[in-house]
Amino acid sequence: MSQLVEPREPSVVTSEIPGPASLASLKHLSAMQDTRAAAFVGDYEKSVGNYIVDADGNQLLDMYCQIASIPVGYNNSAILAAARSDQMATALANRPALGVYPSADWPQLLEDSLLRVHPAGLDMVFTSAHGSDANEIAYKAAFIHYARMRRSSGVFSAAELESVMDNRPPGSPNVAILSFSSGFHGRTFGALSTTRSKALHKMDIPAFPWPHAPFPQLRYPLDKHAEENAQEEKRCLAETEEILRSNPVPIAAVIVEPIQSEGGDRQASPDFFRGLRRITREHGVLMIVDEVQTGCAATGSFWAHEQWALDSPPDMVTFSKKMQAAGFYHTKELVPDQPYRNFNTWMGDVPRTLLTRAIVAEVLDKDLISQVQSTGSYLVSHLKPLSIRYHRLVSNVRGQGTFLAFDCPTPEIRAELIHLMRLEGVNMGGSGEASVRFRPMLTLTSAHVNVFISRFESVLNKMYQKY
């Protein structure tokens, strides 16, 4: 592949997106897979930096980045170097079952990648396959820990050993994970039971009867609704504590997102999360922070929960997406009392962790966290005036770093805005009922923001005449 150069601005060469080449490819693919969610077909050999190129040759400034999962740009030279290395070739050709036959380079690779950025107080990591998997296995760790703390000895009883094979207590106990309204934690069975963002995600799938607590519904701008929002957070914490105190099924852990990403980019203040940590500790319940989408610097700190200034760290932090690898950080206390209890064949993925090492080096060595902070501030400084000028279309600008969002009046208006933005050369995505979210690369600059704003304002002008 020849050296790619990022375009200075978008280029749209078709009258519609998806264009004819994308449509033809999707028609071919639809004979093999469901393509109804596809926006267009990407040309990943030609995509570069902050720009995604589609099958028709359209070059779009990507503010969505594969649902928040590309960290440092398409065809990043450091990532490509890692992908082409001999170490990568060996890992791809000889995938080890890491729990039984770890490769000789695995300990050092973990130290140079995932553990280089481990959250404070959590110095162990369980590696897995994807975000849903990370949360699912974290739940298992919580349940195993809960049972171990209550078992009089380290030996399973005969009743436990017999009943567990029939999915009955005491071997298969009635214990729950508490989540929050509008939260999203994945699509596997346990993770889906804690997901509350959209009914469609859960429809027709059996679920565990686990409780959920209200997540604060803040009003914006925050500085004008400080007292009202504080009372809302206080109410939600009180209801959460009441569930922990009186739920008929005991709760092993609470899981929470720093920003409810799929649920509409709903936020809460550091005071709320500090209060949540306090009550989980008081009730002997583990706290899991789901940083699958917020992790890896997008909020202006490597981990979003760092901004809460907790008195004690969470018990587990899950990750995936921009990290490319997936899993959860934890303390030694959460290692099961016997091997093979939290376990699978691969126990992670060496090739993906090799990419994580390159990503972490790019983020830290190039100080991309500072860049995210400055670029995010610059973007907000343009979005807020536009939300006043075009208030019938854009409201509630919010977020941290470049992890930002705003609301549209209806889902239909949001869909139209996203479509028109693509035709202007900007790829965006939605969240929740009618929100638009920003999930750009960590390499986004003020120059990219200028490109975005000019096209955003053009679309708003067209739509404002209609609405």
C-alpha cells in the first residue's frame, strides 16, 4: 500500500449515499447476511486518518468512527507497522489458548499495552473478545466473589454440586446485577439483562429478572439548572440505595456507564458517581464501571471515571472499542478461588493486544489526551452558539472531551440531519431516541472541526427553512 495522505476536506462524488457501488455490494452481501443496518460500504484501503472512503469514492470526515471504535485514524502508520510485524504474523498463525498455553511474550505484551494504562488500584486484567463479553465475564466474577464471601468454607457442598446441574439453588443461586435505566451493556444474555436502552435490543430474548435504578435526567445548560440537577441525582441515589437495601434477590454488583452512550449520551456529575461508590461500599456490593465506549481518552482522560475523584477505585472497569482488545481490570481479590471458573479457550487475543500496544503508545507518546481536551473545547465553543441560533433543530449540547452530543426534536429530524450531513461529506451517528453523538478519532484537530462546522451550518440552514 502506498503512503496515503489525508484529504484537506471531504469530497462527495455521488448524488446519494449509499451510491451505486455501495448498493451493488450490499445487494451481493444481502444474499449472505442481513444488511438492513448498513449505511454504506467502506473502502478501507483508501480510508486515511480522519476520513473514511466508501466504495463509490466519496471521502467523508468521520465523526462516528465505526461506532466509536477507531482510535487514532484509518491506516495509521504505527498500527500498520504493528500489523505487519513478525510478532503479529506468529500470533495470527499460531493463536494460543492463553489460559493454558500462554505465549512467552504475553506477560511483557500485557505490561506494555493494557497494564500501561490500567486504572488506579486495579492492577490485574482479564482479557476477552468484545464489550458484551467483557461485561458478561465481569458479572461472573462478581457472582463468584459474592458466593465465596458467603460460603462457610472453600469447599462446595453436596447440595450445591447436585443442584447446579439442574440450574437450581443453592448451586445456581438467585443473585442479581443492578443496572440503570437507559443503560447499554451488550447483547449476550447476562449483558442484555442489564441493558435498558431500546426495547428492540431485548425483544423476544429471555432475560434474568434483575432490577434497574433510575439514572439522572439532567437539564441543560448545567450551570442554569444546578440545584434542580442536584436534587435529581439525590433522588436517583436514594432509589438506588433502596433497591440495594430491599430487593428480594440479593445484588452482587452495580454496573454503570460514565456516559450512557447508546441510551442518548445521558450524563451525571462526579458527585453522583461518588455517591454511588459510597453506597455500594456501605452495602457490600461491587461497582463495575462500563468504559467500553468511554475508555481510551475520548472524554479527555484515559478513563472517564478518573474525572470523578473517587475515594476508592471501582472494583472492575470493562473496556473494548477504541482499545481494540477487550476485557476488564480488577484486583487480585476478584480472581476466582479455583482455575477454570472464569475461563474460555482463547482468554483474549494476542493480535488485538499487539494493536492495543501500538494504540496506547500513540495516545501517550503524542499526548493525544491534551489534543482531545483542546479540540473538544473548540468544538463545543462552536456547537453552543449554533444551538442558540438553530434552537428548533439543536439543543442540549453536552459531553466531555470530544465525546459530545446534542438532541434533535424528533427521531425523524435526526435521521434527516445525519443523511444530509453525509451528502455534505461528514459521517455521523445517533444515540438514544433523538440524539446525535460525536465519536471522532483522538487525532481530530481544530482544522477538522472547521471543516465540520461549515458543513453542519450549511445543513442547519437548509433544514431551518423547513422546520
